[in-house]
Amino acid sequence: MSQVTEVVKIRRKVFAELARMAFAGTLEKDIATILNTVVTEEGPRYRCCVHKERAVLHNRINLALSQPMTVSIAEAASAALQGKRVTMPVVNVLPEACDQCPIDKFLVTDACRNCIAHNCMAACPKKAIHVVLNRAYIDKNKCVECGLCKKSCEYGAIIEISRPCERACDLGAIKAGADRRAVIDYEKCVQCGACKTTCPFGAVGDKSFIVQLIQTLKAGKRVYAILAPAFIGQFGFKVKPGQVVEALKKMGFHDVYEASFGADLVTMTEAKELAETLAENPKSFLTTSCCPAFAGMVQKHMPEIANRVSTTVSPMVATGKIIRDKDPEAVTVFIGPCVAKKAEAEETKGIIDYVFTFEELAAMMVGAGINLAEVENTDYHSTASRDGNGFACAGGVTCSVIDTAAIISPEVKIIAQCGEGLAECQKILKQIQSGQISANFFEGMACVGGCVGGPSVMADRRVTGKLVAHFAAESFAEESVQNKPVSELLAKGGHWHRIPS
């Protein structure tokens, strides 16, 4: 279940308050009141004192306004109202919130027998282990946390305790710095958001553009929402898709598109790319490109196979291109469960203007005074095929490409593998490289379960996965090739591949 912890409650309350003030036009005047409404003298208290609580909240507000955490919230609010967005990574550590986890990574337990061999002492390159009171002792002032002592102990008496954020990152991109405060190595980070969801202190967050988007809506610009197929069930199991669409229009969105429509286009383009790749080299293989965190992982951590990642754009970008071709003045907003999409949008050179998570959208609705349960349910039918809507779940892209290839390139025999989670993706890709696994198509998903298991979902992926499957089954067509509007778009030509950076 997607747990609504105290960290989540505070984050959502900040988003909702910012949205409420932005819609009311009182943000600049009332921004300071958030410090007293979210954190009160009466509590509840999560830190040592109310001053610490408010210092953390200051960081959280500034990140939600997409402004530096070093400026005052008044300055941050003013800049956000002007539409300013500071260039900064998507995922950031809130310096005041980090508990600087005082956890010794390697710990000698009572299982230590003070053996004669003392393998731990011999293995330690820094001579940080001594015998104290008839048991091995690790001097933390000398220890560099290399782990050789743990590996050498025959009794297994030395255990490793990982910090939550470190444990969550499959790529080793976040570590404790010199002062034990978490530090993100952006050379390794792919903005997947795993550390954000795992930190029990809420010390990792992603920048938001709630105020900037509300200002754009209030300015009367034509703003288009692009809903990720994982939106089914995210706002309450009884909330219908038509209600979500109507709520978006009530907030001021000009129109609503489904990213799954773009997924149908991606399927047909990627199936063709796969057929061309295998025709050129039958021993080659191709990976999917729709998950930006997965694609980023290959680029940064397995560059030797970066050319095996499909050049086809993601469904988000494809849908954005479709909208902009129809309306050059459009403002495009992708809404989904993914944090990494925010980074992808910044690389699309003006195709996607904003990326919002389901959590941010729900907070915007609260700020706008919209109760989804009370919104009229209009008759709503998906513009995408079953396969396009299936992109939300792990294995969905594979099924879609196989179905499409069977029709447009029946001579291609697809041998597919799927991976969920970046660690598993790396493992399987290495096995494909070495020949341990036979595959010519690989679907990589950074999140377990696929997009329905993303870092910003609001409901249990096991339930929403079934709801998405049910919604997809009611689509007007099964395969992407049966989506005539998509086929017509492709027939007109157009560029549906990533531009090399």
C-alpha cells in the first residue's frame, strides 16, 4: 500500500496551501502564514523544537516553489509568481531535514568470539579494528566503511546496517557526506525518486511547479493536460476517469489528452525500429526507452550498450509533439506517478512545459476547492488501444510491441525479457550481454510493477494494476495498429525519435 505517513501528510499540506494561496492571489501576502499553519506551537512535534520544524519547512516550501533553499520564502514566492524556475536537479536533499543518520555502517555483534585468527583485523586496510573487552571493536574515526571486515569474519559477527536512502538507491548515487548529511552524486543519479520515498525524515524531495502552473492557468493560456495511463484508481477507487477529466477542466485546463494515445504511436515506431535493428544484425538487441530512469541508468552506468536503447521518444514526448503540432501556442503538462519525467521534460527542448505527479495534482485540486467525489462524471472513453493503456504496468510495453510486430513485421521473432527495478535491469542486461540469457528485446522499468509502482503513486500498485487492466480491456481496439488516428499521424510522417544530445 502507498502509505500516507506523517512525511506525506506534511508534504501534501504544503502543496495544498501553496495552491490555495496561488489560486486566491494571496501567496505573496500570506506565504509566511504557512510556517504557522503547517507547524504550530501545539504540535505535533517531529523535531527537537518548533524552530527546527520551521527551518525544515522553509526548505520544503522553497523546493515546492522550485527555488533555492537558501533564499527567504518571501523571495521564493515572488520568483515563483513571476514564473521563474531556478536551474537545479529534480531530486534534492533538504539540508535542514536530513537527520545525518548516526548509524555505524558496520557493527560488531555479540556473535564475536575474539577468535585467534582475527581475520577482521588483518583485512582492515586502515587498522581500525582492535580487541576491547574480549571482543572486536571498530574505531569509527579510522573506519572507511569498505566492508572487508564483514567479508572476512568466519562467524558472520559483523553486520552491515545501511542508511535508508543509501539502501533504496540501486545505483549508489546517495551517500553520507563528511558531516553524515546525505549527498547525491548527480553523475550517478537518474532522478528515479527511490530515496525520496524511503527517507523516514522526508529529507529528500523533488522540485515542483505548482505556483508557476497556476499562474499560467490564471493567465488564460491554452494549457493541455497529458494523463499517464497509470491515473486509473489513483484518486480513489470509486472516482471515475470522466470525473478526473472534468476536474482538470474546472481548474482551467483547455483540454485533456491521454499519454496512452502517444503510447500507441510509440509502439508502432518502436516495433519498426526493432525489426530494422534485427534485420541489420540478427544477434543484436534493443531496449525500451519510455522509462527515463531506466534509460538514464544505461547511459550513465552501462554506456557500452547505450546504443541499444531505442531512439523512439517516450509516450509523454510523443503526445506533447502531437499537441504542439495542432496548437503551437499550447502549454503542455504531463501528469503521472514519475519523478524522473521531470528531468526528461527538461531535456525535450520545449515539448513538455511541466511535469506534475498525481500527488501534486491532488493538492492543486484541494487548493482550488475541488472535491473529486462531487465532480460530475461525464461519459469518457479512451482514445488509446488496450496495448497503449497497458504501458502503465510492467510487461505492458513488451506485450504491445510483440502484438504490433506480429502484424507489421511477422518475419521478426521476438525473444523478450523484462526487468523491474534498476538493480534487476542491470543484472539481466549483463546476462544478455554475456550470452547467459537469449533475448533481442528488453523492457526496463525503474519501478517494481511499472508506472503503477512509481514513487508518486497514491494507491496500492496491486490494486491499481488490476484497475488499469480492466480499463484497458474496455478500449475500442486491442492492438496499437488498430488505432486509426495514430496510423494516420504516422502516414503523414514526422520525427518520432530522440535527437542525440
